[in-house]
Amino acid sequence: MKNINISLLAKPNIRSLRAYHAEEVPCKVKLDANESPYSGARVKKILQTLNRYPDPEAKQLRKIIAEGSRVKPENILHGNGSDELIYYLITTFGGPVLYPVPTFSMYGIIAQALGEKKIEVPLDNKFDLDIEKILAAIKRYKPKLIFLSSPNNPTGNCFSSDRILKIVEFTYSLPPTPYSLVVIDEAYQPFSKTKSFVPLLGKYGNLLVLRTLSKIGLAGLRLGFLIAGESVISEVNKVRLPFNVNSLSQAVAVEALKDKKQMRRHISSIISERKRLLAEMRKIEGITPYPSDANFVLFKVNNAEKVYNGLLRKGVLIRNMTGAVKDCLRVTAGTPGENTVFLKALREVINSEN
Amino acid sequence: MKNINISLLAKPNIRSLRAYHAEEVPCKVKLDANESPYSGARVKKILQTLNRYPDPEAKQLRKIIAEGSRVKPENILHGNGSDELIYYLITTFGGPVLYPVPTFSMYGIIAQALGEKKIEVPLDNKFDLDIEKILAAIKRYKPKLIFLSSPNNPTGNCFSSDRILKIVEFTYSLPPTPYSLVVIDEAYQPFSKTKSFVPLLGKYGNLLVLRTLSKIGLAGLRLGFLIAGESVISEVNKVRLPFNVNSLSQAVAVEALKDKKQMRRHISSIISERKRLLAEMRKIEGITPYPSDANFVLFKVNNAEKVYNGLLRKGVLIRNMTGAVKDCLRVTAGTPGENTVFLKALREVINSEN
């Protein structure tokens, strides 16, 4: 077999890209991935017709999501996770792609995979949007897409709504085309008191919202939704693979979403556990937890690597965020029992440090 | 709300693209989509942990597929259907993308969605590869990717193995880089007597094979596999979304693939039913069925539109292929009972024509 260098065949933007590594570490208590600790009780019905292709338009599912968001099914596009919708948005509209940093890593990874220019604007020292810098970057680079994750991952806070609106209004008022589409990624919105931007979709034609089922108990299904004007949905739908969401995920999600009470109960429990985590972590000397509107808490420690490994030795897996935010770790709010195990382990690890 | 033209924001290659329309027509007997009429009996186990993200590397599933294909798991990449792997291949290596026509429509649709040049080379009058024209097009356009669906959809035949090999060897012998990767799409290979190209992967570093579970009873799961050299897999894996195959599809496929006997039984039944369809259709005056190595039969009629609609009025849905092959319809081999209903309806429709 001839020795050929496949990497040289890949497009230049792919050559310098590294495969995303989703960490997998054996543990007793898994609090690293911002999943919900609960899955629904009504999830029971299985499809009997797996030999058939799934509904390409996911009609039942889009109807339920549309009702929940008080929009029409025509305003909803279903994705194999919101990851896939980010892929499709960048495929459809191209770059430059602008986003603040630190934020959800997939905006940058997917922009690079698709060969589009990335514009990264650092957050201010309160993890809020640096509005001056962002507006300047918009003027300079004319991004086609702006991604704002609010609440933001990994910092946990919501960006100021008035700053988000300033960006939406600024890009909306620019000369007809090209100007930017602003995508608010509301993956963590259910855990926040800040209002969703969905009701503003009718007002701003360049405003788009992403939602997901991954944080509210159904990460295994891979289901995300783009909510936007019909003309946006219609363009992005052109690049969607016809059968992008499988039959099982569609059926199970439709069943699970019927039990809104249970979902609300789980979300409430996660919010109160996040508050408890924050309160308890504030009492531990040597760590600085940041306020959170999401289902996780970011916190600063003196030696992130050591604390991360110390917790892991005790069977508790959290996420090491030092690559994105200096000296920081991120813990997902689990069940009350899991959080108690985490807090005890954290105290022990921090004490053994001193 | 300002009236904005979102379509002008989309990339030029998207503007002229139309969303793929997966037809949905109410019917009694559904024989239009080349699905299997059977789903597995062992498909029972459901995951209890849907709140967790799926295994990003689909380890169990890739192991089973690797064993079945006598390659290593490192030679397998899992996709949300082989559609998604075609997306990833074109994202990774770019265009031009060359394929014969008529063939599976997604090669062209995805190439256009990703803004890459398409080179379409007509098949010869026996629906085989026109080797002279293809080699000339390779020299002229230097395609990065060549897609060969064999057995071919919608014509049903395998391309001559020696012509495929000529293309593989020709592109393999070209100066180091860039030269073409040849992707053999073996979606329908289980129904054919022609041998898989997988055993040749070790010999030709530019040879890639696509397989799918969609034709052998599990279309609803959306599972496709790229089988190729480790260096190809490693490049394409960079643009794969980390959680592209959901937990349920992974779990159900692992269970279903354990029952190889049942799968083989179903495939045998489909092959003998395809033979019966062909034999019976040959007896009907006014139609010309083409030989098939797949799970469907393409046939020519005098008035395709009328026959299609006549069958539909009798509750039998097949696929109208007139857009791709003049005057042709395509019927998927169903259960013996379904095929009998189809044959009876077809005779009646053709007789009422005369």
C-alpha cells in the first residue's frame, strides 16, 4: 500500500483543526457535562416501525415545541442537537462568525470546520458583553452571524438584555444587506429568571433563538430547535439533511414533553440545588464561585488541576475549564445527593491543599 | 417589522438550492422508499439514562460493525445516516465532487449546500459507468471526491467491478496530491451477489466505503458508517459533531445487530421477492423492468405519471423517478403480501391504460 498523506488532501481549514474530544472519565458522581440528573417517567413508548424512515419534518414534535414557545410550527426547525443547527446556520449564511469569549466552544469549532472566519471578542471583567468592542468588531468585520449564549457557558451568567438588544438593533438598522443575524443560544434559559428572546422575534427579522432538550433531561436524544422568522427557517431548511432526527428521538421527545409538570419540578429542583451549591461553596475558603443563571456553577481555585484531580480520585467528575477561564472549574448541579457528595469531596480536597 | 430579504443573506450556492422534499403520501402499501419491510424482534432494550449525552465515539456499535466488516474500529466512522457522512466528507475534502447520473440525489444536493462544484457524468446505455468519459472528467476537473453508488439507486444494477477498479487505480496512481478519493456507497450491497469493496481498502489508500442500516430494517435509527483507512477516518472525524448519533439509536442498533440470523433471513426474503417482482413484471405487457441487485426494481412504462397515480388511487405508493430516468418508476420489494397487492394493482392499472 502506497504511503499517502490524507491530511494534505483535507481543506486547509481542516488540516489545523483538531477532533473535538468529549472527555470520558470513569466516576461515581458525574457532574461535568451540564446534563440534567433526571430523565422523564413517561418515556416508555417505543416505535414499532424502525424499518421506516423518520418523519422528515418532525411535525408532531415541532407542533409541541411551537405551542410551548407561542410561535407557529413554520417558525421551528428541528436539529440533531442544536450543534447541528449551528452547523446548518454557518453552512447557510457563511462567515465571518462573531462570538464573545469564553463561550460554548462549538461556535468556533464549527466555523473552522466550515472554513469560515472567526471573530472572538473577550467578555468584560464581569463576564458581560463588552458592547463597545462588539459594535466596533461588527462595523469592522461585518459578521454574517453573531452567536450569544445567554446564560453563557461556561461563565453561567446572562448577558445584560439591553446590551444584547443594542447588538440586535444595531445590526438590524444597518443598510439592507449584508448585515448580521444575531443568534441567542438559550440552552440554559430554563434555569434563569431572565426572559426568553422568543417574544421579540416578531419585532426583529435578524433575531434567531436556539433551544435544546439536552439540559432539561433528554441529552441522549439529541434534539435542538431553531426558532426564527419563516424566511430564515426556509433558507436553513435547504441545507438540512431530510432525515436528520431519528424516529426514536422524535417519539420519545413527544411523549416526554407531555409531562410539563415533571419537567418544571426537575428544573425547580436543579435551580434550588444550584443555589445551595453556590451558598455552600461561598463558605469554603480558597475558592470563588461565580453567580449562575444556568444549571452549573463556575468557580475559581488556586490550583485547578490539583482540585480537579483530587475530586476525581474521590470519584467526582467535574469539568476543568482552565483552557477557557484561568484557574476555573465548572460543576453541574446534580441531584441533592450527588451535590452533597461533591461538596464534601470539595471541602476535603481544598483542606488537604492548605 | 422591517421587510428584510433573508434569502439575499444566504450564500449564493444556497440561494439557488431548494429544500429536499421527502414525499409523504397516505397509502395502504408503502413501497416507495427502499426501506426494509421488517424491523428486528430483539429490539426491546431502552436506555434508562436519556438525561446523559450519548457515547460520542459509539464504541460498542463501531466494534460490532468493525467485526462484521473484518476491519478495526479505527477504520469505522459513525454517522447520523450515511447522508451525514457524505456531508462530512465534502466538508473535509471539498470539491469538485464527481458522480455518475442518474444516481442517489444527495451527492449533488450536499455538494451544492456546501458550495462545492459538481461534475455529473451520464451512465452508458446499460446504466454502467462510462469509463472513458469518467477518466476524461477526472483528468480535466481533478475532483477531490468521486461517489459511486453500487448497486446504484435508482437504476438497481451494480457497476462493473473492473470499471470501478480502473477509476480507483487511475486516481491512486496520479501524482501524490491532490488526487481523488473514491467513495463506494454500498447501501444496497447486502442485496447483491457482487462482492463488497471493503477487503480492498488495505490495497488502495484512496478507497472509501459507505454502509448503512437503513435498507436492512433500521431506517428509523439513522445510522451510516464510513469504512476507510485510519488517516481518512481521523481527518473526517474532525468535522463530526461530537454527539452525532443519539443514545437510543446506538443501543437499539447494538441489540438488533446481535441477531444476524434474522437479518439474513429478511435479506433473503427481500432478494427472492425482488426476483418474483421482476419475473412477474416481465409478464406484463407495456412495462419494461430492469434487472436489479438492490431491494427495488426500476421499470419503464408508457405513461409514468398515469401509472403512478393509478397505483396511488389503489393505495399503493411507489416512487416516480421520471425526473431522473425518463418514463421510469421504482418499486421497493416489500413483504410477499405487499408485493402481491402491488402486482395486482399494477396489472389493473396497465390494463385500464390499454
